[in-house]
Amino acid sequence: MKKIYIIGIGMGNPDTLTVKGKHLIEKSQALIGARRMVDSLAKTDQQTAYAISPENILTWLEEHPDILWGSVLLSGDIGFFSGAKKLRRLIKERYGSVFGNEQIAFEYIPGISSLGYFACAIGLSWEDAELVSLHGRQEKSAVQAVFNHPKTFFLTDGTENTVQAICNRLVEAGLGDAEVFVGERLSYVEEQITKGTALELGKKEFEPLSVMMVLNPEVSQREKCTLGIGDEEFIRGNVPMTKEEVRTVTVSKMNLRKGDVVYDIGAGTGSVSVELALACSMGAVYAVETNQEGLELIRQNKEAFGARNLHVVSGMAPAALEGLPPPDKAFIGGSKGNLDEIIQNLLLKNSHVRIIINVVALESLGEAMSCIKKYGFQQVDITQLNVAKAKTLGSYNLMMGQNPVYIIAVQKSSEAV
């Protein structure tokens, strides 16, 4: 039987290999992996293969039946943002199990991750850190992670998500005082650890594939995890506000994910916007409003609740939506007679967007139903909500009814984009 070991080799310096990993590599007939890894560990009597993609690795092994004991070398730890993930998937597809079959067997050997090594180098624990890989990820994830966590670890890339770029984004978001540690060339003789604020380090250049730990002790942790902020907690003026019970049901109908991009069209005081922003902690919420008093109230409520991922947009939809990123979800609380045009715009931005429409007037309900039919929504969920709240009159408590509200949730399909 052919036996192949998938080995995490740590940072790259042979000194960071585990004893078992080093022993298996020395015993192997062949080493397979990236050139720098193979060349740094291969002996003269070992075959070598420079292969990175899972397909090329398995193809080489299958084309060399004489190799009965080999090692695939992967950087860091095979369980931490490693190429082993895709390799395991392909092994399972080809051989029926991630551990192979009766002809070829695979064993996985952990290594020292850049996270574990770096945390030790700067004298911090890492079990409570938010872990973010920015390789091919959206820019917003870096700022949102720091906003929402007191300790964030980043794997940077050498293009848009460099240390300098991330620090500058943090500065732009008002996090210039955040404490930042940067690790370059970890485990090598040239290893460099730099400490400073985001503002200071945003002016410097670092190795393309550096790691970062960002500390933000000013994080405001939300103690209440359920929806339904009390109406009295919001700053209110003369602008209509979606009441607590209606707001809670409305937001729950949106099927939110923490990284969603959400529009709140006709945001009023921003009560729904705040609920959305707190629920989508790693996403972004855009509150669109035309009323100047409403815009100021949204800003005040944003500040009061620490909703840093809430963006205030002045203007009337759909024109005000131009330039915004495609939405995953959208709430239409007020359309100013532009409901048809707004829905058309949302679907052009994302054909699978989930839209929630709240209406009170029967004329608005008729308009919403016409749009549902016109645009052929496959999923339609309509709820009529009647809320009554107790009001004290003398020694009595009387139930005072609010206007019935229709909550309409529609989507073309459940497919996520």
C-alpha cells in the first residue's frame, strides 16, 4: 500500500517542524509541494516534485507507483487556512474517504500555524481572537472585524490587502489609535516584529505576506442578543418610526446573515437601520432617507448604538442607490411613490435579493401586490400584524390599537449570490 503524509511544516524554517513531521519527511522517498518548501527539506536521495494544486499533487502520485512512502509539504498548520482543505476534498472525491482506500492511504500531520507562532512572539493569547484571512476577500471585512472584536488576527495578501492598506482603512474608519502588531518573515533570521498604532503603521511598508494582530479595547459589546430594541431607547423627533413589535417581526423576516449588505429605504429615524446593523455585525447597512431631520436622527442613533457599519445616504430611491454595493437584503419602509422603480433597481443589482416591504395604506398594498405579480417573485410571504399596547387611564389599563401593518417578504429564489 502507498502511504502519503500531508505535513504542515510551520513557517518554513526547518526548526519549526514537529519531531514527527521531521522524521516522516526524512524517511520519505519523495517530497511534493511548493519549490521553496521542497528545496529547503529535500535530501539528495529523495525524489522531488514541485506541485501546488491538489489535482497536480494527486496526479503526480498516481503517475509514480514506485513511490510507496511520500510527503506532501504545506506551509503552516494544515488546519488553519491551508491548501490541505481542498486537497482533502479531492482525496475524498477520488478515493471515497479523506484517508484514502486500500491502494493508497493518507495521514495528516499538524504543524505550527502563523497564528500560534505570532501570538507567542508578541506575548498574547489567541483563543479569543477573531481570525480573518484577507486572501481574495472583500476590503470591508477588515474594518468590520476590528469594530466588533477586541482582538483580531489577519493574514494579509500582497495586493489590495497589505498591512499598509488595512491600517489606512482603519484610520479612515476612526480606528487610527488601534494598537497593531505586524509580523514579517516569521521564524527566519530576518524575522521582524513591529508594534505601533494603525495611524503610525499606515505610513510604512511591509512584506507582502505579513500577519497582523489588531487590538481595539474600545469595542462596545452588545449585551442583548435578541431583536427588539425598546422604542424609548431611540432618539426621536417628528419623523415617523417603525414601532418595536413591527420592527422585530420585519427584521426577522429578512433572514439576515452577519455579513449581509442591506438597504433600509425610507429609513425615518433609523430604528430599523440600527437593528439591521447590529444583526449584520460583519456586513454593511445603508440607510436611505430624504428628510433632513430624519437624516440627523439616523446619525444620532447610529452614534448612540455604536453602529459603525451603518452608512447614512441622503437622497430619494432609486436614484440614491446608485454607486452602492449590490444588496443581499432590502427593506422598503417608504417609497415616495417609487416602489416599482425601486424594486426594478434592486433586482438589477442582485436578481436574488430578498425584499421586505411594509405598508399601512390599502393603496400601497395594492401597489405592492401589482409589483409582486409584475416581477414574478417565486417566494412570497405576507403577514398582517395587529399590535395593541396597554395605556394607563386612571386606575385602568386600556389596550390601544396601532395601525395594522402588512409585512411583505419576497424573493426571486432562495439561491444566494
